[in-house]
Amino acid sequence: MLYLVMGLVWLSLAVAAFVMPHVNPDGSAWTKIANTDISIGWVGLFFFAYNMARWWGTRNKQPDRRLLTPTPPRPIDPEQPRDPNFNFTEQPPPPKA
């Protein structure tokens, strides 16, 4: 869950870095990497993709808890006669002649 939240934080920072020069062209230069014309938003997009990959990897490794819990046995109804074909504890009946 932490990777998902951090990915969304990085995405919002990247979007802000891409949008700010268009909203305020005379604003501060925090949106550019020093001595280059490359936007810092690309770094934010990289960390967004990295966190999404980490989140996806941890999400698929978690076992399904429903498969780990055994199902309770069905109750046996004492009034219902048992099928002799499924009684495997006794000797088989003698063959019919």
C-alpha cells in the first residue's frame, strides 16, 4: 500500500513540474534540472513507474487467504440412510452368484 501512495505522490509532483511552466512562465526554475532544459517531472515519472512496479510485485506475492483456511466438514444427518456403495470401511459384499 505504501508503494501505491508514494507512486501517486510522485505522479502529482511530476504533473505539477510539467504544468507549472505553462501556468507561470516567469516563475521559479525549480521545474528544470540544473544547467539543462530537462524538466524535473521526468524524474517524478520515473519514480512513479518504479513505485507502481514495486506495488504490483508485492500485490501479486500475497497469498489468497481464502485458499489457506480449510473448509469446515459438512454435518452428517443421522436420519438419512448411508449409501452402501460409498462405505469403504467394511469388507466388500460377497459377489452375487
